Amino acid sequence: MPICGRVISKPGYSTFAEATRLELPIITITRDNFAEANLLLEGIKNYNQYQIITPTEFFQGNWDFLHNTPQPPQQLQPIAKDGNETIAKAVIDYLQ
């Protein structure tokens, strides 16, 4: 993912978290049958550059969306991106 200019993905926690950590724009499709999709889409809108497209645009369109500029994050304050280090330190501290 570090060599990508954008990430095209369905809503998924790990993919969204990694793209946000690397500050990569996300192009994502809506996912009505996934309970966490709305929450993940709100997070992407708040903290990452994004484009949200419909499944029809993705599967039956001409992919012109690749030429569009992503929307900027809605929140001005960036999200913390050091969660893995924070958790690792807490585990080490607990075990010591």
C-alpha cells in the first residue's frame, strides 16, 4: 500500500485504517449488507481524503471516477496514527 496513489476498496476496518495511517486517499463503494459500513464511511469522511461511489458506478461504469479529485477530510484535526505502538507499549508495560 505505501506505493499506491489511492486505494480502491469496499469498506473494511483494516484497509481503511492502513490507508488513513499512510495518508492515502480512499475510493470506496457503498456496502449495504455490512453492518459496520456506515460507521467506517463516516470515519473515512472525517479523517481521510475520499470518494464514495455506488456499486453500479464501480461494476458497470467506465471508471471516470479515477479522474476526480478526492474530497478533503471533514475534520480539521488529524486522527492519531500511532495506535499499534500505543498498544504494543501498553502490553510491554503490563508484562513488566
